[in-house]
Amino acid sequence: MDDWANKIKNDFPIFDSSDLIYLDNAATTQKPESVINAINAFYKETNANVHRAIYSIGNEATKRFEDAREKVSSFINAPSSKEVIFTSGATESLNLLASSLVSNLKPGDEILLSEMEHHSNIVPWQIVAKKFNLIIRYLPIDQIGELDLNNSEDFFTKKTKIVSIAHVSNVLGTINPIKKLAGMAHSIGAIFIADGAQGAPHTKVDVKEFDCDFYVFSGHKMLGPTGVGILWGKTKLLEEMDPFMGGGEMIEDVSFEESTWNNIPYKFEAGTPNIAQAIGLGAAIDYLNTIGIENIQSHEKKLTRYALEQVSQIKNIMIHGTSNNKSGVISFNIKDIHPQDLTQFLDQDNIAIRVGQHCAQPLLSVLKETSTARISFYIYNTHEDIDKFCHSINKTLSYF
Ligand SMILES: Cc1ncc(COP(=O)(O)O)c(C=O)c1O
């Protein structure tokens, strides 16, 4: 199995010249040569603005940009590529939704989130809730880090208008039952948003099958460049929504008095888009498709099982999130050792892991921690990486 991942590792230039063990994939992933080449090729061969220029390189730039949209659309099984909007990342997608959906709400309406959300699926809602007197409620989590749906009727009520939940938790690794949650939201007439920042890179996403209303994710967590993300939404809802930003491209007609809006997806893509980044994301999707999302899922499952077995043997370790339905994210604390110290020791062995609140401070307060250490896997990680990580931790523990 390590042969499979080691072969993949060869496609990533960052691993060429060092023995880096990169275990911070929930923060961002490394980039294969093909993604770097696609971005370079755009700037070297066909750099021009899109949807405007009617000369050859302009047409070619538009083609590559729109091809990337088609690739994203097929990757998530969207009914139409018009429903795929390029943003700068999951954070912008969620801000767009909070800002645009709120116009249909009235004071006292409720937005339902969960205790395991990333700040980017909390703070945008807090901003609009404060402005428009809306109420935010949080679905609790249970002991193993799954959503506790035992008293769901207390949370999914007539007042609930929007439900926005992570597909996969970036701290606990829990994979949430998106289809079921979408059904629960729809049964009370609420809109359902899935934050797929940790879902799309690691699990099969089928927005038709999930029947969610919106699905958002970031390119850089799935081998693509930074600065590009996706908002997918159902046509009818996108058409009804107000634009988020105003400027060039998103308009149909502009006078000194007023403006009318372009069709979707352009209504939500004001100004010059992130052309090179979108093309890079298209190349990342090509790469992921060559490997196969099912193979990625199965590799990560085996790796996670092995890592949990090994890591749980470390003395005085506490693992946060032990659901059976867990992706390749393991957060932990070791008694009497600050995660920051641990990370610094591991860095001396060229092992990169994450420490801190993981942009999920409210969740950490539920876990009664101020900081945790986190390892997270992707396609190029191996059993050997995990062995070296455990060895380095045990070496560190011997100093304390
Ligand atoms: C679950 C989740 N949602 C949203 C985000 C925000 O993604 P970005 O910073 O790429 O916008 C992250 C990033 O870590 C995340 O893990």
C-alpha cells in the first residue's frame, strides 16, 4: 500500500529535495507538478482577461477558465455548470451565502449550526444575525464527536430557516450524514448548506444525491492553488438571491441610477475572476480523477485505522473524535505536554503537524481544551510517515 502512495508522492515536487513528512493536510495540501504546470502554462501561453477579449489568447483563456468550471461541475455531479460559482474559498462562499440569504429572513428567525463548525461557518452568520436580529442555535455533539440528533425536534423547528453544517469536521474528523441532515432541514422548510471544505477533497460528493441546497469548498485543500473555492447552489435559489459584490461582469445593464444583474454564475463573480487559480483547480480535479476518489477514500481509511491503532498506544494520549465514520483527521492532547512544545520537537524531525484551535474555538471549549495537536492525511501519506511520527513523539516524551 505504501508503494501506491510513494508513487503518488513522486508527482509532488515539494517532496523531491527533502524528507518532509507532511501531516497538516486539513490546513492545506501540497501541489502536484501538473497543477503547477497548468498555472504556469496559463501565464506563459495565454494570459488575458476572460469573457471580454475577442482575440485568440483571450478566447483561449476563457476556454480554459470555463473548462475548469465544467470539471468542478462533473466532480460534484452538479445538474448544471451554471450552478458552479468561483469564489476565493469556502470562507468567501459562506460569507456570500450569509449575506445574500439573509434578505429573506425576519427578526427572530433561526439559523441552525453545530458545535463542530469552523469559524468560517459561524462568524458570517453572527455578523448577519446581529444586524438583522436573527437567532443562532448549535446542534450539540456527543461523547464520540458525532452530532447528537436525539433531541433534533428542539432544534429543527418552524423558526429554523437555514441549517449550515460541516460535511466533515476539521478537528474531530467526523463525517456528518449530509443527506439525512438535508432531509431534516427540508422537512421544516429550511435551506440546507453543507460546508464541504474537508469533505470534497476526501469523500465522494454528489450534490444531487445529497439533495443539499448549497455545497461549498476550497481548492487548496484538494491539491489546487490557494485563492479559489466553490459555491455550488441549486439554480432556483441562486437566481432568487441578491448578488454579494457589485462590479464588472456581474451586471446586465448599468445606468447612473440603477443596474440589472447578469445570469448565474456570473451574477456572483464580480470583477476579474481568479483565472489562473480556477485553471489550477481544474488540473487538480483531473489529477484526483486519475487517482479515483474511491481509491483516495480507501487509502485514507486504512491509514486512519492504522494511525489510530498506533497513536492510541502513546502514553497519556487523549484522542478527540472517535466516531467510526471518521476521515483522516486525528486531534489529540498528551497529558502535561503543551501541543506547541510537541510540534516544535516534531519539526526538528521535519514532521509538520498542526497545533492550536484550528479555527474552531467554540468546539475546543466543548472539548475543554485551549489547544490541541492535529495530524491529517492525504493521498501521499504512508504507514511509514505514521511510524516516523509515533517514533518522534515517543522520543519527545522521553525528554519530559
Ligand atoms: C470545515 C472547514 N470549513 C471552512 C474552512 C475555511 O476554508 P478556507 O480557509 O479555505 O476558506 C476550513 C478551513 O480549514 C474548514 O476546515
